[in-house]
Amino acid sequence: MGVKQRCQHTLAGTARTKPDGIVALVYYVLQAGATRVATIGARKSALTPPVKLTQVAARAAADMGCSAVQMKSTLFLICGIAAVFALLYAAGDFSRVSALLGFLALAVLVVVTHRMSADVTVPVVAPPEEPANSAGGSARAIVNAIKDPAVIVDAQGTVVLCNDGAEAVFGHLPAGHRLASTVRAPALLEALETVTATRQAVDVDYELRVPLDQRFEVHLAPLLLEGDAGDDLFGCVLILLRDLTQQEKVERMRADFVAHASHELRTPLAAVLGFIETLQGAAKNDADARQTFLGFMQAQATRMSRLVDDLLSLSRIELNAHIRPGSTVDLEQTVRHVLEFMAPLAREADMEISTSFPDRPVPVQGDRDELVQVIQNLLENAMKYGQSGKQIEIGISRLEDNGPERSANIWVRDHGPGISPQHVPRLTERFYRVDVGESRARGGTGLGLAIVKHIVSRHRGRLLVESELGKGSTFTVQLPAKKAEEKSEIIE
């Protein structure tokens, strides 16, 4: 019997049983190996076309429950074993049973060994990353980490690196574009040329007018670093901007405050000194003049005292602006308390005060003394500047909504001449007056509404102003209201 007949006979005998597990693997391997051996022995014979190893691996992997890649590597080895035993059997050195048993033993050993090695997980240790020791990489990381706007340009004025802050100030700064094509600031560009030429740091000012007024202090310093390939930073310049807008605004407000405060104090103080000099001179023995001047002096001293009190009050409120009051206050009781000691002033000014209160308590979270000051300041302004209307209305309303907190409103309305629209936005500024002469004549300090605004802000509320010339003004304070059932905690 030739090679062809013996291989086919062996396969026919094996195929009578259903392949299962390792037997299936052996069957597939024998089919592939024996077919290839038979093809070698009878090169030009018409045998069954050889089965591809990839197909055998896929079919065996499906039956064995492993990956096709693992099975393919196993099959390479088993095919070699199958070829050896097939040749030995074909040459007559082994019987069919001996060849099959020897092949099975080796095949099982190979499969078990490969399966055990596949089940063992070998940890793969990633190679350590190379330290980022290049100057270019370090500079890029530093620029991106800087909070202030920062740009790096080369000796030709071309942008190399920039962070988000710089693009917020200058607009889009693509790498490779010249800085001068985006930044229209001659002083800054001249300073850049100076630093590039002299290798010395320079500080300049940079101002923006559009869309908002901004002022920056710009620090330009040379970089003496050598980066990696294609990223050489030697000769580049770091441009660092520091925003001074808010700082200058605060300084300007402080200067304005000191100027206004000193002016408000200097005027009554000069008047008092003048009266004292008069009493010491020509009116020394004039009893009538002395009484008149003493009255003026008392009025000016009262004005200075009121101004100092308002300044101290405003300073104290600003100091605690970030701390929300924790007490619960009944607004109606607070308003009635203010009306009791304001009633004589209303009668003196020949004005009538009408009230409007809800039928149930309106508790709010706040500081009672500060809320008293808010109501008092609003009523005093209504008496001073709405006296021509002869009537003041004050009331409390509660706005129901579905939010976690309801809104409680205190409103004061006068029927005076009203306020021009251009003045309304500035009413809460310190020392701002619509009519300076009238305000001083009525004893105003220009701080009343500023105090109201800061107190309302501390209570997490809002101050609304509505005014119409010839019809009067309405000032409304909106405060977060608490539930009415919390009445037991209310401070009366």
C-alpha cells in the first residue's frame, strides 16, 4: 500500500467517530498533516486539496474555547509531530495503532503545555518614560501653567508659544505668525526689539480700550534655554502680562472716597472755625449774634457727627459683607418700630405716612438693627426729597413662588418731584447726589443709599428703584423670606 492509500485509510478510520475536544484537534491536524504528506509523496496525484492551517486553527479554537492566534501557534508544532509519525507509518516502521498512540501522547503534551502557559498572566512592565528634560518641553508646560497671559516669541518676533490667557487678551495667536500682525502696541513692540538686541529684561505698560478699558504691566525677559530638535528657545523672549485693571480701580475708588470724605468734613469744619473767629472778634460782646452763631455751629457739628457715623457704619457693614445674618426678623414689627420714632419728624415736615401690611407675619433671615437702618434711611430720604408731595407710603408684600425661598418686599413711595433717569443708576454710589446744594441744605451726607445697598447685599437681597419726573419715586427692597411657621424663632 502506497503513501496515498495509507494516509487516506488512516483518515477514514479516524473520521468514523465524532471529533470532540483534543480528539477533534488531532483529527483536524491529522487531516491537514496527512494531506500535506500525501501531497509530497504523490506530487502530481489527484488528492483532496490541502486544508489551510488558518482554517484548521479557527475550527479547533471554536471547539476548544481558546483564541485562534493561540491555536495557530500550537498547530505549527503539532503539524510537525503529525508529519513525522505519518512518514514513519508510511515507511512501515510503526503500525497504525502505534503511530496514532505516539502522536496522541505528544499532541496532548503540547496542548496541555500551551494551555497552561496561556492561563498564566505575565505582567507587562511598561518601559519608563524618558524624563522631560528638554527646555522646549519644560517651557511649554510652564507657559500653560501660568495663570497670567504669557507669550514666547523668537528673535524675529514670531510667536512660538502662548497660553489661553494671552489669547483672551490679544485674540488668536497661532504659532509661526508674527506678533506685530496681531498686537497694535508700538511701546510693546519696541520693548520686544530692545530685549532681543540687549538681552536685558524690560517692563512696559499696555492698555486696551476695546471692548473694555484694561491696563497691564508687561514684563519682557530673554530666555537662555536650548530646547529639543526643532524647538530651540535660545534667543527667544518671554512676554508676561499682569492685569492691573482691578487694582487701579480700587485705588481710584479709595482716592475718590478720601477726597469726598475730606471735602465733606472740611466744609462744616471751616464753617465752625469761622464762627469761632467771629465770636472771638467783632461779635465777642453781641449776645444775639452769639446765639445765632452757636446755632450754626451746632448744625455743622451735627453734620460732621452724622458723616462720621455713616462712614463708620458703612465700614462695619463692608467688613461683614461676606457673612449672611443668621437671625429671623419679623418685617412688620421692624417697620412699626421705625415708624414710632420717625413719626415726630414726619409731623415736623408736615407729611403723612400711610402703611400697608399683610394679614400674616413676614419673617426674613437678617440682622434687625441693620434692617432698621435700611427702613430709616429710605424714610428719611422720602421726607427730605419728597416733601412737596406731602405723603409717604410704606408697605410690605410677600411674593409667592415655587422656589426654596420666597421674596419679601419692603417698599417706600413718595410723591415728590422724582429723579431723572440718568441719575438712577448712580444713586447708590458714595457721596453721589442729584442736587448737591439741596442735599447739604437738608443735612444729607451722600452715604444713605450706599449703606442701604451694602446692607441689602449682605442679606442676599436686591434694591430696586423706580422713579418718574413729576410723579415721585419708589424704593423696593427684596429679601429672601422664610416660612411663616418659623414664627417662634422671630426676633421682635
